[in-house]
Amino acid sequence: MNEIATERTATGQQLGEEIIICRDVHKWFGDFHVLNGITASVRKAEVVVVFGPSGSGKSTFIRTINRLEEHQKGQIIVDGIEMTNDIRNIEAIRRETGMVFQQFNLFPHLTVIDNIALAPIWVRKKTRKEAELLALELLERVGIPEQARKYPGQLSGGQQQRVAIARALAMQPRVMLFDEPTSALDPEMIKEVLDVMRELARSGMTMIVVTHEMAFAREVADRMLFFDAGQIVEQGTPEQIFEHPQHDRTKLFLSQIL
Amino acid sequence: MSSTELSAPHLKQPRTVAEPIAWLRRNLFSSWFNSLLTLVLLWLIASLLLRVLDWLFTQATWTPVVANIRLFWIGRYPPDQLWRVQLCLGLVLGLFGVSAGIWGGIVRAVATGLMGLMVLLIIPPFDAGMRLYFAGLALLIAAMYFGGLRSGRSLRWPVTGLWIASPLIVLVLIRGFSGSATLPPVETNLWGGLMLTLLLAVVGILASFPLGILLALGRRSRLPVVKAFCVAYIEIIRGVPLISVLFMAMIMLPLFLPPTVRVDTIVRVMVAITLFSAAYLAENVRGGLQAVPNGQIEAARALGLNIFQSTLLIVLPQALRAVIPAIVGQFISLFKDTSLVFIVGMIDLLGIADAIIHQQAWLTVTGGVQREVLLFTAFIYWTFCFTMARVARSIETRLGVGTR
């Protein structure tokens, strides 16, 4: 794993210590062995892109990191906290990890600003005023401060996904998980979301991104993990993956999507 | 509309004076047979309407209603204590008015509905004083509304406090306590009429709402004991008619309780109605819970909200909004179902109507007076149910803002 570790990320950030550690993680959906011994780690400020055919377990993998899916064997450690069945551990990890979903999952009954301010108020115990200031700041950062008082249903898909990113950032997480963030978007809206993610990577955020956007991966990723049949078949820098893939399955998959 | 009109939205749809006539011709007089049919039906409707109006205004004997209006209102509650009930009504309606001014939104929809209700209640043949009272209540709501609007947020906590205290205030005012000269006690068996109907309905609605939500959540619980209890409760209650639950509360319960413990009849009936209504409400709420996508819960969890927060802040608001029509429908039927307490011997609005029909004074009236009395009773039920339905619609519209 460390053969690829230059001490700087693709966007020029200083790499830190390992913040996510997975050791031999297994998960079954009934008889289906969806994660078959995943061992991987992510260092601070690193951007890791996870890719692979559908059903390969890549979404399930990042969902085990904040326990939206339970792993049945192995060890997951996030920011020094081991994931156990203890709800306090799980909630501690969730506070440190932000997640962005394919379907945005904004709360339709709350305005944009309330969507973002909700968790800081209830989980971080900020005052409403502080939380709203923070929300406005983040909306500025994702480029849509003028939408603060609207409801999610009044925004375009790209805008909704940017609000979702702002909502996750509002908890000031140490790690951001992106589960196919652009897959539900119309083509002309993909760029605005990727731009926000690029900016986030440059600011030194640790990110795990499940995506099919290979141009984005090539530009921003420090490391790419190729998933197939519940295993990490191959990993390496974007250059290694795109120019010199080692495994036939990687080659085949890349030839199909590029 | 044709597609050409849709593609040119800046052009207003042409609307000519002749359009109603064209509509008539197209829909009612398209052939000689249709014309004949239209005329015959028109004549039927007109003659029916005329006869109804004629009966309403010339033949019907409204004296039993007018003479007994106080009975309709409060049953056998002491007439000289009527002011206590009126004060309660004024207090609650005033609270609604001022809250509408402070908070707006849903509360304003409710207050507007209540104002409409007061106006509706002016219509029937009450005496002048009664009409003045309802008009005064309507004005009170409006005045309190503007008061609340002007004072703004400074009144929030006092008003919230009053709301919390209001059930107790109402209870003390209506029940009174022994030894008091101004508020002599009035036994619950004297409570009756619309007052009793309203008390049963309001308590039933307020108490069954949280209970129903808890049952619905419990039914979806992962804990097998909680789930089994909720399922069993809901299915047993839903399999039994309300009237039998009422009979059980009235007749069976005292058999199981030690003879020293005596629970007031009205409390037993309230509990029965609440328990009954909660089971139905739970099923409605469950429907709403199922309508909330799993992604909403995942998003809430991923943000670090715990299970109570995500249920209270994310799931329930969406679930309840989805089932407002069903819940209001159920509250309307609960309001009407309170009339079943008449069968277990309580003199609610319907009970009063029955008593008035059988008063000695009207035995000489040819044909009896049940038509007038029952029509009036129906009208009262209708005004309340209509108000609930209207308020629900306007709440739905308000909550619909910005949803997909």
C-alpha cells in the first residue's frame, strides 16, 4: 500500500497519518458475499476514488465506514474509534464522517438553510444563530448563497447535491464519503458538483469517492481502488491504473467505460 | 385545452361572453332528447327546492329548538353557571386568535376556520343574545389576532404557558370545587349537550394523537415485545366496535376495579374513546411512516442525529404531512362517533336532541318535532365537521409549499 505514498497529495496537500483503517472486512447479504475481505486504509488529506462494476460492493464498502451497513467480520477504525455495536461509538464516528448520497436525500420539509443548520444545532449543540451563519458560509462556498430560503424541491439536481455537500460539511467532518454523487444528475449539472468536490480536495479534506467520473479521478485522486466481486482487485495512483493496469479485470472494465 | 394554446402561454385563452351559452348548448341542450331531460330535471330540482324552502321557513316549528337552545348548548348544566362555559370558549378561542397572530402559519389556518365556524353558528334560529355572543367570539378572535401580530414574539412564552395551563383552567372553570361561592361544583353527570360532545371530541383527539403515533412507531419497532404488543393492541381494538368498547368502560370496568375505586363516568368514556381512536390513528400514521423514503433516515443518521432526533425532526414531520387527509377524516368521524355515548346513557348533543323531541310540550304538534330538532342537530355537527375539513385543506396547502 505504501509503495504509492508520496508525502504530498495530488492537490499538493501534506499527507497525514492513517485516518480510516479497514482490516479484512466481510459482509454478506443473505448468501451473497458482498464484501470479501477488504483491507484498505486512507491517510489524512488523501482522496481515494473507488470504482468498479455495479454490484461489486463499492457502495456497500463506503456505507460500512459510517455504519449505514453493518460489517459482519473484520475491523474498521475511523479516526481512532473502532466500529463496534456500541451506539455511542457509531454516533461518534458518524459525527466525524460526512456523507453525500446519489439521491441527495435532502430533507424536503426543511428549507435549504435549515437542512444545513439542523445537525450543527442538534448534534453539535450550536445556537441557531451560529448554525445559520455557518450554513450561509457553506452555501457561499458551494456557490449558491441566494438559495438559502428555498425548499430543496425548488432547486435543480446540481444545486441540491451542492446543498447536500454543504449539509455534510456543516458537521465539520474529518472525512467525507461520496456515494456516486453525480450519478443521478443531468450531464450539464455534473460539472458544478465536481467543481465543488475539487475545491474540497484542494482544501485538504480526506475523501473517499465512489464514482464513474474517470476524468475527475485522474485529476484529483491520489489513489484508486478497483472493486470487483467484493474484493479490491487492484489499487494504485491514477497513472498506474489508467496507463498500466495489472489485472485483466481492471483492463476489461476500463476498456468498457473509457 | 389544445396543445397549440399550451405552446403559446403569452396568449390568453380567448374568453367570450357567449361561452356560458355555448357550454349550455354543448352539455345540456345538444339534442331534443337531452333538452327534454334537462328541462324535466330542472323542474324536479326546482320543485324539490321550493318545497324544502317552504317547509324550512313557513311550516317547520322551530320553537322547540329556540326554546331549548341552552339545553343544546350545555345540557343540564346549571343555567346560572352558563357564563363559565362561555368564558372557557372565549378563553380558548382568544388563545387561538393571539397564537395565530404570533406564529401565523398553521395556527392562523385554525383560527380562521374557527372564525368561520362562529359566523356559521349565527345562522340558525338562536335568540339575539346567543347570536351576539357568537359574533363577539368571532370579533374576539380577530382582535386577539391583531393583538398577537402587533406584540410579535414578546408574547410567545406567556401564551405558551397559557396553552399548557388551559386544560386545567377549563377543567377548574367547568367543574368548580366544593365550598366555592363563585365556582360551585357541577357534577359531571350534569354536563351535556354540545359542551359534552366537544369535550369528548377534543380530549379524544388530543390524547389519541400522541398515543397513536407511539403505537405506529412501536409497530415498526425492532424490539419484538414492543412490536407484538402494538400489533396486538391495534388489531384487537380495530376488530371491536366503539359501542362495545364504551359498554366495557361503563359496565365491565367497575367489575374489575375494587369497589372503593370509582372512576368518573365521563373519564371512563374519554379513555374509551381515546384508546379506540388511537388504534385507527396508529394505522394511518404507519401509512405515513412507510411513505418516508429510507434515504431520509440514512441521511439523518449519517449526520449523527440519534434515533429520537431523526424520528422527531425528519421522519414524523414528513410522515404526518403525508397523511393529514386520513387523520382529519378520522378526527371528523371521531367527532361524530362521540354521539354513541348517548347509548350508554350520556346526554350529549344527540342525547339532548332525543330528550327535546320527547318533551311534553311538543306532543300536541302534529307530526312531532323530530324533523326540526334532528335537522338542527345535524346542522351543528355539520358546521364543526365542515370547519375541520376546511382547516385541514388550508393546512395542507400551507405545508405543501416547496414540496416536490
